[in-house]
Amino acid sequence: MTSILKVSGLHAGYGAGDILKGVDVALAAGSIMTIIGPNGSGKSTLVKTLAGLLPARQGSIELEGRSLNGLSAPKRVLAGIAYVPQEYNVFRNLTVLENLKIAREFMGGREKRVLGEELEQLFPELPRHYRIAAGNLSGGQRQMLAFACALTARPKLLILDEPSAGLSPLLTIEVFNKVEQVNRMGVSILMVEQNAIESLRISHRCIVLAGGRVRACAPAREVLGMKDLNSFYLGDASNRI
């Protein structure tokens, strides 16, 4: 299957040391991949580097065969990448409508309507809250707004960092349902998630990151069926790339 994202030998970090130490990732077009691993393993560093918020020190990043090395975050958006961080993913002092308008301008959206018909169907509750400050929304509603903002540019690849963080079990299910719906729209998804069980249920493949290296890669269903998921989560399983 054709890879939409190919990462080879990626090194990145803060200060003098590398957090990522030669990471390889291949994401099949139209698929969902979940990255799991212990705290401090480099998961957020990886997605920030892919989004252009942190420079790669070594290695290559390609989207549909095009090198992204050296491209700024805004130019990566134009190339087809949208990124939703775990925190500070909306402007809480602005209204829902203002958030969407800013996102559309930044992401280069071309729809006349702020959401467009397809996204209005995907997020039917947002138009009802246009005049409400984003900070007054519930955690789940803010996450939906962040998703909608990221999708205004019709990205090829959506990168999510802990989309269920801080949400109730019911809202977590709703978030993952939306992720599936977005994927059915033709958007490939790379997701970092601590809620391994729920994220793997909707994913096609899983990567374990530990100590800044890919320790294992396997089909999500295979990982869900493991008796000792903790060992896989901690990167103790044999490398299957």
C-alpha cells in the first residue's frame, strides 16, 4: 500500500541532547496509526517535529514523496498536514466563529462558508455555538472545535496529540467516533494517545516508541489481542518493522 507519510532516521530534541534517535515511520494512505509508549518516550516530540514546530536534526520527512525537510509549519500546512496539539488548541478568549475564521485564513481554506457543508454535517453542534467564547465550551466541545479548525484546509494528513486527554469516558468515545468519521472522509491520521485500548480499536497499525526509538510496529488488532499489552506498551516486544 502507498505510504502518504514516510519518516526515515529522524533525530530531534531540545538543547544538546536528542530525544528522537533514528525514528522510522511509514503511514499508509487512508489509514489510522496510533503511537503509544511510556511518558518521556518522545511521542510529542515526534509529532511536533512532523508538524514543523521543532526542527529535525537528522533524517528525512516525506509527504506523498515530497520532502518536508526545512519547511516551516505554515508551509507544511499548505503541503497537506494539519496538527491538533494536546493543549492550547483553540483561542479560549475568542468565539467559536472567530476561531474558525482565523483557522480558515491560516490554513488557506477556500470555502465561502466558514465550515462548508461537509464539516457542518460532521460537527453539527458548532454552528449553534458560534457566538460563544471557546473557553466556555466543555472539554469535548473544545476538542471538536480544534478538529474543525484543523480540517478547514482539507488536509491529507491529520496529526493528533492526545485527543482524549482530560475527557470523560463518554466524551472519549465521541472523540474517537469523530476520528473515524474524519478518516472515512479520506484523511490519513497519525495519533499519539495514552488511551491505548480505545485508540487501537479504530486504528489500522500501532507503533511503540520508547527511549526515542521505535521498539515495535504491528497491526492494531494484533496488539489488542495481546495478553501482555503492558510489555508491548513499554517497548519490550520484539521490533516488527
